[in-house]
Amino acid sequence: MTGRFRKLPCLTLLLAIALCNSQSYAQTDQHPPEHPPLQKSNSILFADAFDEALQQAPEDALTRSARDQADSARAIAERWIVGAPAWQTSVINDRLLSDRGLRELETSLAVNLWRPGERQDARIRGSAFEQRSTAMQNYLRWLVAGRVRSNLAELESADLQLAAAEQAEQDALRLLETTQRLQGAGAASTLDVLQVESVWLQQGRSVLDARAMLVDAERSWQVLTGLTVRPAAPHQEVRAAQEELEQNHPLLALRRSEIMISDSNIADAERQAKGSPNVSLGVRRERGDWQQNHIQSVGVSVSIPFASRALVSAGSADARSARTDSELAMIQDMRALTAQLHEVEHELFTLEQALPLTERQRDVNHQQWQMAQTAFAVGETDLTHVIMAMQRAQDSAREHQLLLMRQQHLTSEYNQIIGVLP
């Protein structure tokens, strides 16, 4: 079999692939009509998106609940009695058993009193819930700020991927046009044209994938903020000068307030295990028989419970266990934040060292691609070398842009971890 006939199966396969890709590309090379792209506006700033996302946050119900708890705990501490008072009434009458006319009526009001120091503990409990309410609001702001930063990073990454894919598609199209002109001049074969067209169609599919990624990011943006527009300029932040986690970090402050509530829960459980002194004040009216006059009297009774140390310890065991869990959660969160902070710092340092190298690699690969195009136009090199040079130039340019964007996103992530709020 001659060389000309050996190329026929390869030509047939490439032609079939090209036709299939052409049909698929023609059918899908449209932006989904049900998901139009979001408009970009220079008037939408990070602070505006943050305020809108804060209003849309479902955790806002938790802050209202924490506020209600703080108000209730503070109101309990202002009461002079413990719990609700009880009205007690007893009636004794011998009408059903005899006719002597014996009657006895006793009614009293019973209240539970604070033990020494318990009311102060109740005030501390109300203050703990107040601090948690404030910490919950700051934590929600920190949480929403992280979501907005993350979503903006997704949007910018999707924009970059789409721009790089569209640029690669245009480069492949220009190479296809050059190859077609060379074919017309007899300097390139049909196999070369089909090979370049296959590369161009693959880049078209990459554009579709990048558009789908952008649609997903924009839908997440709409759900997060409720906005139908997005910032036009990339979000940029200045790295905070702070290098260590501080005590007022939103997450750590929330954990600390939960520990304070756990301490107050222990005191409250011990109070309930000990019991509260009870004072009852009432009146009594009685008579011996129907011939005697009624006797009226006033009575006061005092009840003081006694509880052993073992009983008090058993009653507060669950509260002490919950306090240990709160302290453990704080330690774990602090370690996790510290580990994330050090990881981001290390990656930022690595990027600073890698950026000059990737920039130089981008320039070298772009120059090699230009030289390969020139050599291919005059017939000094083959098409495979040109395609490889083009792909290396595209990959190095995309890598450099991704590293630049990653550096900015890491700066935002560093500020988020350290607790910088907008």
C-alpha cells in the first residue's frame, strides 16, 4: 500500500470527528437563554454587596434568638423572687360527715427567694447572654464577609477562564485561517487543515465549559446577595498588618461567650439542685361548731432546703460537661484558624517567589510561538510544532494570570481568617 492510500483511514477519521464536533458546536454555541449574563456595574462595591448579603443571610434568625435570650435572662435577674409565686388554698368542712358545723379555710401565697449571691449569678448570666448576642452579630458579619469574598473569587476565576478560553479559540481560528491559505497555495495538506480545525473545535468546547462555570458563579451571586448586577472591577484588598489571631476575633469571641454561658449554666444547675428557700404568707379562718364564733389568724411559714454536696455535684454534671465541650470547641477553632493562617502565609510567600518565573516563562513561550508561526508561514517547520508552541504559550499565559489572581484571592482569604470585617 502506498503512502497516499495509507493516509486515507486517518483522513476519514479526522473528517468524521470534525463533522461531529462542528454539529455539536453549532448547536451549543449560544448562551443559555434562561440564564442571561449579569450586568457589570462600577457603582456596585464590596460594601454594597456585603450589606445585601447580610440581609439575605438565613442566620439572621439566630441573632434575633440570641437577643431574645439575652433580654429574658436579664429580666430574670431583676426579679426579687425565684420562679413564679404559688397561691395555695385549703378548705375543711364536716357537712358531709356530721352536723357540728366545723369549718376551716386556709389560704396563702408562697414565693421562692434567692440564696445569698444567687441574684448576682443571675445578673452574670444575663451579661453572658448579652455578650453572646453581640458576638453572634459580629460572627454573622464575619461569616457573610467570607461568603462574599469567596463568591467574588469564583466570579473572577470564571471570568479569567472564559477570557483565556476565548483567546485560545481566537488563536486557533487564526492558525486555521493561515493553514487554509497555505493549503490553497499548495504548501499544506488537508490533514493539516483538519488537525488545526480539530484544535479549534476543542477550544470552542472549552469556551462552553467556561461559560457554564460563569453561569454557576453568577447564580450563586444572585442567591447570596439578591442582586442582578455584579461589580465590574476585580475585588482587591490590602493585606492586614496583623500577623496573629487576636482575642476579639469574631469566631473566638463567640466561643468565649459560649464558655461564659456554660459557667452560668453550672451556677444555675447548682442553684436548682440546692433548691430555693420558700416563704409562705397566708390567713386562716376556722370555728369548732356552728355555735362558736369564727377564729381568724395570720400565718407565716419558712422552708429552707438542705442538699448534700453529692446531690449538687450530680445535678450540675451535665452543665460541667457542656462547659468542657465549649472550651474544646474554642481550642479546636483556634488551632484550625492558626493552621489556615500559616498555610495562606506560606502560599503567599511561594507565589511571590514564583511570579517572576512564570512571567518570564510566559514571555519566552509567546516569543517561541511567534517564531513558530513565522517559520510555518514560510514552510520551515511543520504544523505539529506550531500547535505545541501555541498551547505552551496559552498555558503559560493562563498560569501567570491565575497566579496573579490567586495572590489577590489569598490576600482576601488572609484578611478573612485574621478577622478583618468590611
